[in-house]
Amino acid sequence: MAAPKGLINVMDYQAAAKRALPRMLYDFVAGGALDEQTAFRNRSGFGDWWLRGRSFRSSSDVSLRRDLLGGTLSFPLMLAPTGASGLLWPFGEVEAARAAAAKGIVMQVSAGSLQSMEEIAAASDGDKWLQLFLYRDRGLTLEFLERARLAGYRAICVTTDAPVHGRRDRDSRNGFSIDRKLTPGTLVDVAWHYRWWLRMARTPRFAMKNFAGRSTGNMVDMAAYISSVLDPDVTWDDFSWLRDHWSGPVIVKGILDPQDALEAIGRGADAVQVSNHGGRQLDGTLASIDALPAVAEAVGGRVPVLLDGGVSRGTDIVKAVALGADACVIGRAHLWGLAVAGARGVEAVLDILEQEMRNAMTIGGWKSLSELDRASVMRLPPSSL
């Protein structure tokens, strides 16, 4: 689909989203933990890798399709689980689900979405995986598994790197609260972004519907409840317990260490996702692209390897695939599109990334994803740049 006028790459969408959103909401999406070193490195780390194209091997018929865990991606990209994305655009999770289905890719649905998992599942016939945490109340975890099964989710994506919420200075400074109530500190900010306010004011009161009935309808109280049920004391035995209660594919999200990847496989994981939660949890931890090569080497093709963190160009996807990823997963990139134009904006961002990837593979002489390998990229030390 055609992108809104003047927006030709993901960074353009980010700039447009910054203009469209109140500052506290933009910072909630853009920000990372503490000094945001990991969030920055997630993006900049791709710049250390350089593509080594081949001569006289270009093709007008490049294939980007990827078979993955019993499904097929039109190109090797997915939408990450992004909590409360319905704050950016009315019914934002539903809008994103429709865009993902239109592009033929998977949506990983956040347990912390404003719409319920059932509403998001019903929004499109696209392939969806549900993000899941191991909650203190294992009964709640089992309830989510059963609801996911009944709603038609094909896989479960277990997040391992958020036993507690990371410390995000931007949110603390802004007094960010997941609510629509105006305070003196936010009134001027919202006034400057009145179009967002008018658009959102016509939607039902915000609620994290997956947790309906377990706290009051107030968003602040619900967010506090969700924080209270996260379990910081989980072990690999707890993962094995979950594996025993789900018959479909299980993906372990939050892998940075090769030994953890091997443990996940040994415990029955069907895929691993190299991730640091977008740099929003532990600052100073490895960037995803820096952790990928060692994880992919340890996995050795036994299960698919996914990567999220910093992907904002089609060439980033090419590099990640060459380094051993079967597919990439985007969070902030699709949220910028959502904030600008709802489903239309998400689909436009996906179009951009697909077109950039196809262009790079045509020029570089790779006719299919299987032709991308470590020989396709070279890492140059910073001193040589």
C-alpha cells in the first residue's frame, strides 16, 4: 500500500509519531531502561555489520518467503508483543492484527494489550501467537493457556526477561500513567496534541481486558495488579511445567546466552527469540544483534532462531538472517506506523521494510533467504570506520 505522503522510511514514521503523540506517551514507547545504552546499541549494532554482495547473481524474482513452525511468512518479519499499544490509536492491537494479516506475517499478541486476546484473535484470520508470563498464580497462567487455545492462537511466546519492570527514567520524569485523566502536568502536553486526545476520547475507557475482573476498572490499579502477579522466582522447571500444559509450539523470548538457548531446546522449546525487551528492562546488557551469532551457532539449526531489538531497515533483516536468524520481530517500528495512521500506518511500515529487503537482496545477488549466510556479512571494527 502507498505510504502517507512524505514518509519513506521507519525514521520518518518515528518523527511523525513524535509530533502526533503527547510527550509522555512518545517517551513511553521510545524510552529504555536507565541510560538507554542497550536500546541505543540495539539499533547502532547493525551498523557494525557490512553486506558482502556477489556480482552477476542478481534476479528479478527474489523469494522472501519463510516457512516457520508450521506456518508461512510472506517475508521474515513479525510484530512483537507491545503492551498497551491501544494508547497510540483507538483499538490499536486490533488495527495491528489487521495489518499483519494483510501482509501475511505473524502477530505476537501482548498479554498486556488493552483489547482482550479474544477480540484481537477475532479481528483477522492472520496467524497469531500469544505472549505469556509465568505468573505467581499458576492458575492464571493455565487460564491464559486455555483462553489462547479456544481463541485459536497457534503458539505461545514465553517472555523470560521481565520478572519485574525495568527502571525507565523517562517515564519517571514524565509521571507517566496509563490513564486518560488529565492532570496539570499533562494538560499542556495534551493540548498541543489535541488531535490524539479527540481521537482517543471517542473510544471506550482504557482497560487491560485480559485481566478484567481481577482488579478495578481503573487502568492504574490494573497495571499495579499485573506488576504484582509477575513471578521473579521462576526456574527452568517452571518452563517445563508450562511446556507440559501446551500442545502447540512454544517460543522462549529473552535469550541472550547460548547456554540458555540450549537449555530451552532441551526443555522442549520449539524456537528461541534473541531479545533484551527492546532495552527496556536491563540497561547495559548485550544488544540483540551482538548476542545473535553465538546463540545461532549454539542452536545449530535444531530450532528456529528469532531476533527482536533495533530492526528499522530492510537491510537489518538481511544482516540478521545472514547471522543465523530465521526471522526478525519489530516492536517500536510498527508502533510508529500505528501512532500515525492506525492499521494503514502499520501496513505502510511493513511495506517499506519488505521493499528495502527485496531491493537489498536483488542488488546483493541473493535469490532466496537460504543463500544468506555468514559469508554474506563482515564485521568491521569501529577503528576502521
